[in-house]
Amino acid sequence: MSIQETYEKMKEKLGKILPDFEIKYKAELVYKINQLKEERNAVILGHNYMEPALFHTIPDFKGDSLELSRKAAETDKDIIVFCGVRFMAETAKILSPDKLVLLPAKKAGCSLAESITAEDVRKLKKKYPGIPVVTYVNTYADVKAESDYRCTSGNAARLVESLNSDTVIFLPDEYLAKNVAKETGKHILFPTKKPRAKKENTIEYQLIGWEGKCEVHEKFTVEDIKNVRKQFPDVVVLAHPECSPEVTEAVDFSGSTSAMIKYVEQTSAPRYLLLTECSMGDNIAAANPNKEMLRLCSVRCPHMNEITLEDTLKSLEKLQYVIEVPEKIRKRAYKAVERMLAIG
Ligand code: SF4
């Protein structure tokens, strides 16, 4: 496809949400990236939170982090470029140890992944021996290696229920833990808080959580929802389960990024508000031009924002930044994924 054809295709998809000069400039980058992708025998993965000009152009696969890593592992490509954040690229490496995995920006971190260390998990396991540890996918490889199971926001409640254990250690997202507790009827103990002393050493609580939070999703409040509903009574409000339980209670639908996309596609309401990372609302708006996405959101994940078309081009040119996971950690982290997949 020529630069002109790339521009025309982008114009058709993104013309309503991006100015023409931006589409023209980015079409050149997209063209170069696609050329280099072929030459290098690379596959590009685009997380749902990537900015629209990247999301709708260069990725071979788009979606949630685990789903993307699984798809990339099935390809015969030599290189995986992960347009997402570091823990996602590590997940791709865990599933594809023989491929070269690249992250276009060196920094791209995550407040949730950084909230807990492998040492924290080891201490919890010592304090609560024999209790299964479920770790959310938004963690680094060494934390996953300490876990028995890994989960996504889409299967967390199902996985916790399937364990058939009175008590579960669920890490590290406080709000997701509370939402899972609400769904499964389990109670939660947060060991980093100081709950009433006499209860701390009993197994009265069934789900042991942590106080990690997504710095994007924690910003949404019930007040935001009330204000929007006042202005637009017919609006359908959706929220990610990394939002507080008060927020997920007040919305029409709560689910993973993929579940929210599906919901919008399969529902006939004219107007939606997504309480999640801003770019995802833009990406859904571009894919569903007949549905209105309220643009009240100004919450952009600073880590996802690190990934640009310019950096992705540089990543392919210079083969940077290489993601490595020590084999000992990788094998243990892989087991946690395998156990999750066995549960479904
Ligand atoms: S949106 Fe939240 S969970 Fe996702 S990468 Fe950003 S900080 Fe982490």
C-alpha cells in the first residue's frame, strides 16, 4: 500500500476524530512501520489503550494483553513489538521465549504492576501458608512467578470461585479484589492496612487483597456518573472493574476492555460513556461511527501514552527495547498462566 493509499484509509477511519494534518503526518509513519514490519518478519500487537492513529493502523492484533500475547505466540514471526506497557511485553516473552520481544518505550510502566514486589508475595505466603495466590495479569514476571494462578479482569471472579478454597490471596488491585469479592460473596482482608487486631490472625476473611490501584481507573467517581446522567438521561455507562465497587455498582455494565467493546457493538443505545482509559473511547468511536461516545474523559494513562508511532518506528529500526525474563522466573510464571488456562 502506498503512502497515499495509507492516508486515504486512515482518513476514512479517523477523519471524524483527528485533524487532517495529523492524519497526513502519521500516514507517513504508518507506511514506514508497515514496510519495516515485513522486512523484519515482525508482528505488532496493539493494546486497546493505544491512541487511535496507532490502534487502527499498524497492529496485526488488537485487544487485551493476555489475548494479544497468546495470538503472537501462535505466529511464525521472529519479532514481537508490543504497543502496550512493560508487564504486557513480559507476558508476551513468557509465552514466546524464542522470539525477540520489543517494547517501543523504555519507561512505559504501570501503577498497579509497581505496587507489589515478589518479596511482598513471598511474605504473604509465609504469613498465610497453603492459601492459593491469584495474581492479576497487571504484574511483573517475578511477581507472577510467585503465584499459583494468574487472572484477567474478564475471568477473575470465575477463577476465584473455581478454586473451591475458603480463602484466596488476590493481588494486587484493591478495587478489582473488592469487585470480585462482591461477585463471589467472599470477604477481603488487606494485610497492609491495620484491621482490628483480633481478626488479623484468623481466617475469618476469605479473600486476601493488596492496596494496589490503577492510577487511571481510581479517578472515576459516583459523582461523575450522576452528573453525566443528569445531562444525558439516555446514556449507557460502562466501567472497568479496576474502578471502585461504588462506581461499578452505579453503572449499567462493568467488564474487561474486550467485554466493554463487545457490549457497545451488541447494544443499540445511541450514546455511551466509558469509564476507562480515554483512548479506548476514541478507538470504539472510530469503529462505531453510528454511536455517540461522550467525550467527557480526560484521563489518559501516562504509561500507555509513552507509546507512539515514532517510537514504534525507532523500535523496529534499532531493535529496541529488548524485553528479557530470566528462564527460571519465566518457567514459574508460565505455570501460573497454564493453570489459569486449564480453568478456562
Ligand atoms: S491504565 Fe492503569 S492498569 Fe493500565 S497500564 Fe495504565 S496505570 Fe496500569
